[in-house]
Amino acid sequence: MKKLAFGMMRLPTLDENDEASVDFNQVNEMADLFMEKGFTFFDTAYPYHMGKSEVAFRKAVVERYPRDSYVVADKLPLFSITSEDQLEPIFSEQLERTGLDYFDYYLMHNVSGFSEPGFLDVDSFAFANKKKEEGKIKHLGLSTHANAEYLDNILTMHPEMEFVLLQINYLDWINEGVESKKCYDVACKHNKPVLVMEPFKGGFLADVPPEAEKLMKDYNPDASIVSWALRFVLSLDNVCMVLSGASSLDQLEQNIEEFENFKPLNDEEYEIIAKVRDIINSNITVDCTKCKYCLDACPEDINIPKLFDLYNHEKIQDLGDWTPVGNAYVNYSKLPGVGLASDCTECEMCVEECPQHINIPEVMKDVAKTFETDYYGFTD
């Protein structure tokens, strides 16, 4: 099985402000290209696109291809579970949404301190193991955004987990908050194959600062910026699958092309990546991966990942008073029903949902200060 997976977390939408408005026609095209090129692994989850990701998978793959031509991973949303009586209905709903009789791979979704009520107060692990015994799950594993020590304890408590899904990319590899390398080492210690999420850090590593891009292009003018990130994770020995989310057919085509031309990194390229990492870290402001878990929690309808993306690019470029990014923020502010950074009430509901542990209300103050100025026509 080829090691590139179609991650269905950031599918194309018909309305960028409506996660549920999945562009099913384009997803069908993307699935067709993916299968045509010999790739077979799809990854979805219960909360993605407000439940429409699982539906998109059914429409694009299950209803159009024979069952033995693909494999799929789905996840039990531990962070939404508070009682035993939720488990069976959620699992049954997932089977119905996807149109499947069983899941090839099934994960305990984000096993961490954030989701502990969903697996300590409720015996979700026992439920999943029972479903595996019934043949409804072929392979059972877990995903996590916790630190290495937490992962070590969980895998010690649950040796039946067959694999782990970790956030790994060259920027987070030695990040003291994410602990990608340390978590990878823990998985290796427990002899668990690693699936990778966020290889491009939510697309952030596709658009690095000019100084970093120059280092990469000086070394290999023909290689795309994205290829460095993909080759980094594919060069890790214990990685069995890389989940690459694509928001358009063009992005998927690029991911496939980069994968098919893959060559392991050499020592000189690792040195360049280390320098690129330092450059990015000196410029990056918000460590957001655009997972969008915060969106449903915000009572003010603030598209937090979008505003953070604009903010990061504004800080990286630092072009002065007027910037294309600032202009984009102004244009966005004119859309009906959107929340702006200044609308944040500091309720901190979003903080509880953030896998990256970002103090979102504090950053929102800086976002507002950066964009909502007299220069751009904002007034108090």
C-alpha cells in the first residue's frame, strides 16, 4: 500500500464560511485521481466538516468503487463523549454516514488530557475493542496531541493499540510544546507503526518566509517548497502512512506528484531544513495548524484559523502600513455574519478545544491591533 493517504479534514467547500458546504463534485474528482494513481487509503473523522466528511467519503468512494479497492480510517470522538450510552449511537452513525459495514482502521481520537472524560469516565477503549472482536474494526489505534510522557503512559496501559497517529513535520520535530520527535520515539519504543498528520502544518510549510525559500531554491531550484516537508516525514523509518489533507484538486495533484518523485533527504538537506526551521521560528507568531476544532466553540462566529493565518503571514512579510494581507482582512470584514478579532469576548471556550494549547483570546488582541486600525478604516 502506497504511503500517501487522502486526509478528508480540509475538503473544498462551496462557502468558505460554512464547513458543511462540501463541494461533493470536486471531492469525487479528487477521489478518482487518487485511486487512478494507485493510492487507496482515506482518512476521515466524525467531526470533520460538521459530519459531512464521512458523507463525502461515502459519495466519492463507497458508492463508486468496490469495497476491496480501498481502505479507510475513521475515529471515535472522545472529546464529545460524556456517557456510555453515546458510544453505540455514534459508532452506528459513522457506519451509516460512510455506508460501510466495517472500518479498516479506527482510532481513539485525540487521546489526551483534553479528552480524558471520554475515556476515563467512560470505558471507550473497551467499547472499541469489542467492536474489533465483532469484526466492525480491523485495526485499532489512537491519535494524540499529548506530550511524549502522556503517550508513553497510554501505550503502556493499552498495549492492544496497533498504531498511533502523530502530528509530525519538520517545524514541530523539536518543538517543546508539540514534541513530535519525542512522541515518535515513544511509538518506536512500543513497536507501534506511525501514521503522520499535519505534514505541512495546515499548509503553513507550503508558504515559508522568503529567506527560507531562498535556501531551498538555491540548493534545488526544481524542487517545490512542499516537497521538502513531505520528504522529511517520508524519510522517517517507522512512518507507514502520511495523511495529507487537500482542499482542491490542484493541491492533491501536487501531493501525488511529490510523493511519486520521493527521494530520502540527504545530510546536506537536513542541515538546510534545520536552518529553515530557525528562520520560520524567528518569524512565526501563532502556532496554528488550522485544525478548526475551535470553530464550533466560538459564540461570536470568529473564524479563528483564518484570522491566525492572515496574522502569521502579515508578521512574516512585515511590509509596512498597507499590505495585501491587511487588505484581505478588510475585505473579509465586509462579509455578512463574520466575527472579527475585536469581537472576541475572552470566554476561553476555544482554548479548551485547541490541540496546540494556544491562548487564543490573548492572540486575538494582537490580531485586532494589527489589522483593525484607523489606516484600514476601522474605528473604536
